[in-house]
Amino acid sequence: MSGLRAWSARQYWPAFFYLLPAAVFYTLFVLRPLGQTAWVSLFAWDGITEGRWVGADNYTALLDDGRIPSAIAHSLVFVVFYAVFPVALGLFLAALMSRIRVRGLSFFRAVLFLPQILATVVVAVSWRWIYDIDGPLNAGLRAVGLGSLARAWLGDYDTALPAVGIVGTWVMYGLCMVLFLAGVQKTPTELYESARLDGCGPIREFFTVTLPALRGEIAIALVLTITYALRNFDLVWNTTAGGPGTSTTVPSVFVYQGAFLTHEVGSAAAISVCLTAVVLAVTGVIMRLVRGKEG
């Protein structure tokens, strides 16, 4: 028995050597910076002079910071726009494209995926122009007699948050669609044929065949989109910079402001650590639910 274990261990050694470069890279550029951030969060430090040890004071200060609850609420709203809506839209498009046969369908797939590969700064600048008081959106509203609805969408306290959220939906739905199309293509065609022989229409076929087959892809899409929503910074900063007022602020905006504007690096690091913990917890819950259903 011991000889069998030794033989099995020898068989796995080559795999460890193949994984070693990735493990070294991950340790140097992910785990090491994360550990340094956690260490910095225990100090009162301006990023230049010598830091002063404060222990968990930066974390307890977050509990008394009245800005944090609203920032978390904004992140939860972004989860709806960045995760729920893109997943639903991606499922609809994947189900639609799996049933229709249209010339040039690959071209339309590429166009729908285009927002995902554009630089976020380009996306933000483009949508700032669209949302501008004299931009295409307001011009279109005036052209159809709805000029009373025209406004500075990113400068209005009531519309800034959903306006940025819609941009997030536009960016993320292409990723979800591609993931789901790949899942549909690997689903055995016999299942669809059996469902159609049983008299299933498009809607029933979707819920009995397509949706169960895409459980793994949906989990991946939710992890990616929810993570993006919770750590969202570049899109918010390049469209509204957290404004007007604090109507679109998210935790990552406070990280940037604390680290580079107000020079409260320890506090910014504490927010980063808490945000990382939340992302890991959400990811763990999603994967646990998926594995539980598969089991």
C-alpha cells in the first residue's frame, strides 16, 4: 500500500512543476500585495512619513463612518444592473440565437460582445457624451416630443446611479451571452429533440432543458459580474467621480480618495481588505450553492 502511495505521488510531481510558475506569479502579484495591504491597514499612515500603529482602529472607524452604508447600498444597486440584468439578458439572447438561423449571425454575436472588449475609459467617455444635456439621448427625446424628460442624466441626483448602472449592463451582457452560448452548444441535441417530440414550446424547452444545462455557466457569470459590481471603480470614477454629491459613491471610490487624495492610506487599506473579504464570501456562497445543486 505504501508503495502504491509513493508511485501515485511520483505521478503527480510533474503536475506540480507545471503549476509552479503560475503559483509563483500568483504569490508575488496577488497574495503578497494582499498581505501588505492587510498590514498597512493596521497603521495610521499618509503614504510618505513613518506610519503609527493603531491596530484595528481603522476597522472600527469604518463602523462609525456614515458614508459607508450608502456606498454599500449603491454597490447593491450596481449588483442588480451589473449582474442580474446582464445574466437575464444574456440568457434571453443565448436562447434566441440557439433557435434561429440567420445569415451573418456570427457578426451579430461579435457586435453584441464588443462592449466587453472596449477599454472602460472609452466606454465611460462615450456614455458621458450620450448622457450629456446636448447629447444624442436628449436629442432623441426632443425629436419624438419628449423633451420634458431631457436632463443631465449623470448630473441629476435621481438619475445618476441608474444611468451608470445601465452602462454596466451594456458592458457585461456580452460576456454573459458568450458564456451561455458556449453552454448551449455543448448541450446534447438529443435533449432538445426529446423535448420537442414531447410537445415543448420554446419557453418550456428553455426552462426544462436550456436553463438546467447552463447551471455552471450561470454560476461563473454571476461570480464575474457580481465581483465586478462590488469592486467597480473605473466606470464610476470616469463618469461621475462618485457624484453628484455622494449619489454614486461606492467603497472603491473611498479607497482611491483615501489613498491618493486625503492621504489616509491605512483607512483606505482597511476598506480594501473588507471589500476583498466581501467579494470572496459572495464568490464562496455562489460556488457552494452551485455545487450543492449539482450534488
